[in-house]
Amino acid sequence: MPHNNHILNKRYARALLSLAEENNILERSYLDMRRVCEAFANNKELLIILKSPMIRTAKKQGVLTHLFGNILHPLVLRYMTIIVRKQRGNMLDGIASAYLIVYKQHLGIEEVKLTTAIPLDEELRTRALTAAKKLTPHQIEFIEEVDPSIIGGFILNLGEKQYNASVKHRLQRFKKHLYHK
């Protein structure tokens, strides 16, 4: 995603966050935007419709109302239809994703993602969570992912930082070291 779109997505997300806070629907708006993200992830046609210059704005708004009318809070739905009316419908997926990040930042929640080759047992999960809490003063949302391709070890993502202690990474570094001597 181009940098300018990323900035715009965050601006639009912050605007929705302000609206949601003013209307006391902060948590509901977060849940709604998660649903919107899932809809975009599971329905590529929706994104194609919103991006198409050949489809009229009213038709795009109708699609959103049809899909989300009974699911989303009316304020969130109205916000999305306004975005489409302003010819920014192609950005709705990015705005929804940015909203999830902006919401968590607003509440002081930091995502910590731990990737391992095999599922963690309870003892290792507790140790990893304890170690992660030492790295940030924020409340932690701990996300576990299993990726057998890393062979062993772990990859820890904390905000924009990554600590890669996977066997796969070590092997790649060793291979690079061998070929550059």
C-alpha cells in the first residue's frame, strides 16, 4: 500500500474513532470494523465493486446497505456510505484495517505476536507472555501463530519490531555467511 494511502486510512479511521467516542459506541464500532475487515477478506468481489469506476455511487452504497444494514451500528454504516459518496470506497478495506490499529492504540493495547513451529504448551505460553510484558508498558494482546516452516525457535513481533530466533532464520544467516566468504 502506498504511504499516502496508509496516512489517509489512519486519518479516516481516527475520524470514525472520534465519532464513535462522541456517540458512546467505541467498543461496538471496533466489533463492526472487525466484521467489515472479515467481509473484505472473504469477499474479493466487494472490493472490486467498490473500486470500479464503472459502478455508480448509489449502487455501491446500496451494496453496503444490503450487506451490512442489519449487522453494523447505523452510525458506522452511515460513515461507510459517506466514504463511498466522497469517491473513497476503494479505501474502505484499508480504513477498516487502520481502525483496528487506531482503536487499540487509543486504549493502550499493543499486539504481541509469537510464531512458533509447534503449538505452545501452557508453561511456555506463560513464560512468553511474561517476557513480552517486560518489553512494553502497554496492555498486551497476545496472538499465537503456528508456522512449521520456521522449523524451530520462535519469531516475536511487538509493534514494528521483530525478533527472529527461528531455526530457519539462523540457517539462512549461516548459508549467507558461508557463501560470502
